[in-house]
Amino acid sequence: MIDTIRARGQLLCGVSTGLAGFAQPNSQGVWAGFDVDYCRAVAIAIFGTEQNRVRYVPTTAQVRFTALQSGEVDMLSRNTTWTLSRDTSLGLDFTATNFYDGQGFMVKRSLGVTAARQLDGATICVQPGTTTEQNLADWARSVRVNIRPVVIERLEDNIAAYLAGRCDAYTTDVSGLAASRSAQQVPADHVILPDVISKEPLGVLVRHGDQRFADLVRWVHFGLLAAEEFGITAENAAGLATTDNRPEVQRILGRTGGLGQMMGVDNAWMLNVIRTLGNYGEISTRNLAPLGLQRGPNALWTTPGGLQYAPPFR
Amino acid sequence: MSDTAIDPRYGTKPPKRPLRLSWGDERVRGIVYQILVVGIVGSIAYWLFSNTMHNLEVRRIATGWGFLEREAGLPIAEFLIPYDPTDTYLRALQVGVLNTLKVAVIGIVLATILGTILGVLKLSKNWLVSRVVGAYIEIVRDLPLLLQLLFWYALLQGLPGPRQAIHPATGVFLSNRGLKLPFFEWEGPHNWALLLMLIGAVGTYFYRRAARAKQMADGQPRAIWPAATVMMLVVPLGAWYAMGAPFTPDIPALRGFNFQGGLTVSPEFFALLLGLTLYTAGFIAEIVRAGILSVSQGQWEAAEALGLPRGRVMNLVVLPQALRVIIPPMTSQFLNITKNSSLAVAIGYQDIVSIANTTLNQTGQAIEGIAIIMVVYLTISLSISLFMNWYNSKIALVER
Ligand SMILES: N[C@@H](CCC(=O)N[C@@H](CS)C(=O)NCC(=O)O)C(=O)O
């Protein structure tokens, strides 16, 4: 797979159709966001640069798995939840959890709802082909709340229906709620309810069967975490690569150890990635802080409550 | 009429010449070629199939139909048969098929009625009427259907919220949650009454045929309506009455977030029905217009010379003849409505495509999911074609 990508000269990366902070083209048509940075990171690890090396393929929740299965994309970096059935029956593999999330609800402030339980009898907008719709049904059943679903495929049509008042509430991952909320003219008119009804570990997927490529994608994520842990940033990475004498830092930045070679890429793979994109914390702050998202469980394990943990680089 | 008698030419077989086992024999060559072709096509099909199965296995993509028995867990907004997310995928798919049929059948009926009216109006001698209708036909046919659906859906979403609903009569509410209508609680006896009514309708059809036949014989017209009323109204109502005459009105009322009770026409269904009907009616209007124009002017003149008013000339003389030109292209419009209803997914109406897509996404079984969609559309389309062909041959035969 890595060779195929190299021969093609481009990484085909499946992203969402447009979700602020995660994957959205800016006014010049340049894609940006947390999920997009993972596409860029993998491209840099393979090519040493990302210039014209990534082609972004927007996918709806409904078609994303087929796009990856059929080879239309090489990897899927698109707020996708790791579940047992997806991991085992789709012929796909999750590499790692790069964002710990959970499902929530958003309502208009004017509705006066403060907790999810008060949504009894409400109409709720939801995207099909997601864990979201299944969790919604599960949740309604277990807390004995009656809900009416409105199931619309495209994210923007979903939001439009919610804004028009077709639905009383909109439900998806809390990060997605924050993204959609931040895109509204007056974000303060919408409240994200405090209830979180599910676990949504989001991560990058690749096709089952190419372990080398899966390894690379997984370790790029760990590299970003390790960089944050050791204080390697976009700004100081090049300097540290020659001056830092902590052994693990030297291995991450490719001065010793030959770790890149073991993965089939250049030894400066992580140096190039960090130099361009920064570490996990920098990627997170750049893309997600503007949405008002706290690090929470996505802080490093060294912070209380943090879950992000990289195995050793050796 | 000779359509039941067997043509004597088909009764006898041509004399059989014994096969010569030689390449020179044309029939032997024919047989060999046929075996070869069938063999090649068969092996290609087999290769495709086993290759696919092998690849799915290698890539660890689940296969088989076992998933149909598993709990779907999908929320579905509208269903004609009882459905709950704890039901199986099979049930969810059945709900989807019925939702497709619901919008297709009602759409076909409405588009035919509207299209016929428009087609006739386009030929109107009134300049304004024919121009307005002409402009309408042009516009709906030129704009992509998806755009029209999204337009109608956005328009329906623009209606006031449930609290400010338009409320023209008791129990009738129009809001961005759809149209709410009063109804009554549906109970067992209502099923029986409905069944009797259907039987009555069939009975009326045969009664009418018999009456027509007698009229042909003795020239006496016979009234159908007394028998029709008895069979379709009096008997069902009587049965309902005998079973205790259950009737509990079910009037929608605003409770909490939404209206409870009564009948609902959802904005999703309504937008889809409206879009499909208005769009297809444009095409049907053109077909009807062409059909009417295909009937020669002489027919009009002859009928008018008999003193028939224009409206009756149209109904009794022109339309029946135009139908023969109209029916075949009409079939493809009916097929189009059915197939276009799959755009439903864009506006949140859960038809078979929407539900099968979600199923294949959740289970990963894309091939099975697509196969289900294909079989469903093929079945519906073939049924429509068969029915229309039957109808076509029926009206074609009424030539005396
Ligand atoms: N994490 C859930 C939901 C993922 C999902 O599709 N979320 C929506 C709402 S945040 C989304 O990203 N839509 C973007 C799109 O359709 O382009 C899953 O994996 O099923």
C-alpha cells in the first residue's frame, strides 16, 4: 500500500463533507481541520512533504465505508467511531483512537430544555449510517423516552432541518455538535445538553490486510502524542533533532534507531510531520480550541483525566 | 374473432432431416456454437462470482444473509406496518419497501390525473391558459428533480412551528411538523368493513360487465349505482354496525413538543409526493397532448357534426383513441416515478434505498444490500410493465 501510494504520488484521504474544526475547505478551497491534519501527517511521513500529496475525498456517513472498501480512498479520517462490528465485519481496521468523544444533543436555547430526559415526545434530527442513530434508539428505549427521528443523509440538510424547526433537537458526537454550533450566526442561541449518552472513540481506518500501512498510520498518531509528551513542537523540532540528547527524542526525530526504516519510510518521517503540523497538542489547539472544545479525555495521560498515551519509541 | 383458434400452420411440424455428425451440417454447427457461448458466459459468471466471494473472504468482509435476522436498531420515522428499533433488519427493509410503494402508488395516481388535465389544458383555445400551462410544463421538466424536492422540503420547513400551527378546522393543523388530520381509532371491525368494501368493489365491476353485456343484447341501459351502493356501502356499514359500531374519534392535539393523535402527513413524505407528482405531471401532460393531437381532426368534426358538445367529444371519442398512443410512453413515466422516489434519501423520507443503504452501512454487506435494492425495483418495475402491457392490449382490442 505504501508503495502504491508512493507510485501514485498521492494519498487519497476520505474526510467528511464539511465539519468546522475537523475537515472543511476554507475560502481558497484548501482543506483544514483535525481530521485533515491526519491525512497531511500520513502524506508527510510517506513523501517528506504534503505539497500536492493529498487528495481529499468528501464522504457522507452513509458511503464512507464503501469508499474505503472499494479503494476509492486509502484511509478514512472522518470522525468514525471504533466499534466491534465495524472492526470485524467491514474488512477494515481501526488504527488508534485519535479523539475520545461521546454523543450529545443540541437544542435551541429558546426551547428551554436543560436535560436530555426532557426530550420526551420530541422530534430529533439524525444522520443515517452512524452509530448516532443506533445509540439514539438504544437510549430512548433504555430511559423510556419517546422520540421521533428525522433521518436525513447530508449533514448540511440535517442542520437546515434543525434550524428550520423541523426537529426540536439535533444529535451527534459532542465534537460534531460543537462544530455545527460554532458555524451558526449566533452560537449562543443553541445549547449542547450536558448529557453524554455513549462512548465514541474516533479514529483513522484503513483496509484490512495491509498491516504495514496500518502500522504507519497508527505510529504517526503515536508520534504526534510522543512529540507533545517530550515537548517537541513545530518550532523547535528541527533544532531538537540535532541538539536534544534524550535518547527517545533522538529516536522519534530519526537521528538514531532507524525507526522510520522499520516502517518503510524515511527516518526523518516524524521530524517532517512535526515540523509542518506540530504535535498532537498543537493540532488540537489549532483546530478544536476555536470550537470551544476542552481537551478533557484527549489530554495526555500525564494530565489527570487524560487518556492519550503513546507506547515507547524504540 | 380468431384469437382462440389455433392457426393450422402452427399445428404441423416441418419434416425432420436426420442430423449428420459433420462440421458441414449447419444444425450441428449451430448446436456447437450455442454450447460454446453458453459455456463461456457461464464460466465468466462463475469466475466473477467465486472471485468476488474469494476477495470478500480475504478482506474479511462479512457475507451471507444472516444479518437479516439480526436486530436492526434503526430508528424509522414512518411505517405502514408496526415497527420498532428492536425489530430485525428484514422488518426494517419491509417497512422501506412499503414506504416506496406508498409514495410511488399515490404519486402515479396523482401525476396521471394532473398530467391529463394539464395536457388537455395545453390544447385549450384560450391563449392565456395554454401559455401558462406550457410555461409550467417547461419549467418542471427543465429543473433537476432533486433541486425541486429540496425546494419543496425547504418550503414545508418554512411553515410555522407546532405552537403557531395553521389551524383552519377542528383537529386540522399545518405546521413544520407536517399536516395533522383528525381520524378515529382503527379497530378490528374496521378491517372487516374495509375488506367487505373491497369485495363490493370487485362485485360491482362484474355487475357492471354483466349489465353492459345485457345492454349490448337488448339495448336497454341499466343503472349500476343501486347495486354499487348496496355492495360497497350498505353491506360494509351494516357489518360494522352489527359488530358494535365502534367509533372513537382521534383528534390531534398539541401536547409537549408535538401533536399527539390523529393522522400525520409528514413534511418528508409530502415534499417527495409533491415533487414527484408535479415533475412527472409535466411529462405526462406532453404525452397526453401528443396523444390527443394524434387523433385526426376528422374525428372531432364527425363527432361535432353529431351534435356532441366539445367536452363529450373529448371524453367519448378522442381520449379513448388517444389512449393507444398514450399508454406505452406512460409506462415509462410510471417507472420513472418509482425509480425517482429513491431521491427520498436527500429529504429524509425512509424508502427502501434509504433503509437498505443504512443496513449495508451498519452491517458492511454492500453486495447483499445493493442486491436487495435491485430486486425490489426490478419487481416493482416488472409489475408495472406487465400491468400496463395487459391494459394496453386490452384497450387495443376494443376495435369493432
Ligand atoms: N461517530 C459517529 C458519527 C460520525 C458522523 O458521521 N458524524 C456526522 C455528524 S458530526 C458527520 O461527521 N457528518 C459529516 C458529513 O456527513 O460530512 C459514527 O462514526 O457513526
